[in-house]
Amino acid sequence: MPVIEVSHLHKRYGETMAVQDVSFDVAAGEIFGILGPNGAGKTTTVECVAGLRVPDGGEVSILGLDPRRDATRLRHLVGVQLQESQLPDRLRVAEALDLYASFYRDPADPAALIEELGLGAKRNTPYDKLSGGQKQRLSIALALVGNPRIAILDELTTGLDPQARRDTWSLIERIRDRGVTIVLVTHFMEEAERLCDRLAVIDKGRVVALDSPAGLVSAVAPEQRIRFRPSTPLDDQLLNELPQVTSVTRSGAQVVVTGTGEVLHAVTSVLARNQIIAADLRLEQATLDDAFVELTGHRLTD
Ligand code: ADP
């Protein structure tokens, strides 16, 4: 059962067609990514889903409700963290959480949320004294304080250092493990690859692909390459016979096997049966980055 259904969404700003015929479904419990370069129409799409913008065409259903007609009910079911959320400089972390909690009938415990987001030591710190990562975590806490069933998070790791970004990723996974469906807007390939169960790749206002990260990669570049050093001489024929293998070549002491599908499993099984150990085994595969170039004709970030 999808919890979000978007069909044929259109939105223009004057002459700019920001979103052109975007359709996708989000299933309960998944981390669904919306990936694309700056200006692709990602924020406009999620703003329409969240009922913050009025589409020019198309349908959006979220938990079976209409984002505009049922805005009041949805406020209690959907948490939104939008780009560049700003709070008053003097507002302290705990005060911000208490204030936002007061907007909801059945809020989460602000103190527990502060701890869960690693802000315990900062509970009395004013907003303008927080680091970038702490501000991001606070804005995620504010999106979650209403105990939403769906959280929409827009570019939440932009501007964070690599460690803070990885911490935020673990946090998102913990939120999902609590049963919250997550829609994640991002222009970071690594973030999409690491976190998302499925992705809509958006370019110039259109969905150009919709699949799991691995599915997107294997659809555009199915070939994989395995390199290893066999512990004893190896008859290439053993590998060439495998239906998953397309070629076997040598590079010095290394055997280089290319193939598709479950080629790694097939090759390692044959080696094990013949009591050959594969030293320094590496698997090379196209990345989501390569898939994006293949799909759109350009790189995600230039
Ligand atoms: P993304 O989130 O992928 O960066 P946006 O949805 O913010 O993309 O923007 C899509 C397009 O719409 C861009 O060309 C952007 O300049 C334009 N746009 C976004 N918001 C507005 C607005 N309020 N008024 C006019 N144009 C806008």
C-alpha cells in the first residue's frame, strides 16, 4: 500500500516549468529518495506533496488524504524539514522543541527526542550558538516532534562535514526503524546510494528513472568486473563455462573476469569447488554516478 501517490504533477513559476509530469509512489516504511541536480524541481515536488504549494496539474494523495483539503489532519501525520529552516537566534534547543510540541495533540516527549538526536548537552544553547550539524539535528527533531508517520527531509546534509553527514545518515536509519516513512530530497549521490530503498531521479522537472540504487546501476551498466590472484594455476575454461561470465583475461598474476547478474557468486562457487583461494579479490561495478550520466547525459554536480 503506497502512503504517498503522486501522478502527473505539474508546476510552473511564470515561464519556468519547474515540474513536468512527475509521478511516483512511496511505500510505507521505506526511505524514498528524490535525487537530482540543483534546479531539477525536487523541492517544488515535495512542497506540493506537503501541501505547501498548489500544483498547476496532477494529483497528490498522502495517507489517502488531499494535501490542501486535509491540511489540518495532515499536519499531525507528516513532519516536514525544509531547506534553510531558520529559528530566532535566542531560542534555546529545549524551548524550540517545547514550542513545536505545543502545536500537536499527541507530541513526542521533547526531552527524549533531544537525547535521541544527540542534543542533550545543547538543550540550553541558543539557536545561533549551534554548529551547522546541531542546527540540522534540531530541525530534524522539530520535524519529528509531532510523532509523524511520514517525514519529508529536504537537503538535510548540505553544508555538513563528512562525519556529521554520516551521523545524520545513521539517525535517518534509526527513524525509519521506528516505522516512519521517509522522503529524502538530496543532490548527493553517495547519500542516495547509501540510504535510499528506492529513488526517483529527477532532471529538468521530469522523472528520468525510478528504481532501487542497485537496480538503476544494473539497468544502465549491467557488467561487473572481478579481479583476483588464484592460489593455484586456474584453467580459464572453468570460468568461461559459466553462463554469467562474458570474458576471462589475465593481467599479470591477476585473473580478470567480466560478467553479469550473480557472476561473483558463480565464480567464487567454482573456485571453492576446485579448492582455489582468490587472493586480493575485488569487485568493480558502475556507480550511481555513472548511471546518472547515462540517464541524463550530464553529471549530477558540475
Ligand atoms: P531543486 O529543489 O531541485 O533545486 P526547485 O524545485 O527549487 O529545484 O526549483 C525548480 C526550478 O524552479 C528552478 O529553475 C528554480 O529556479 C525555479 N523556482 C523554484 N522556486 C521558485 C519560485 N518561488 N519562483 C520562481 N521560480 C522558482
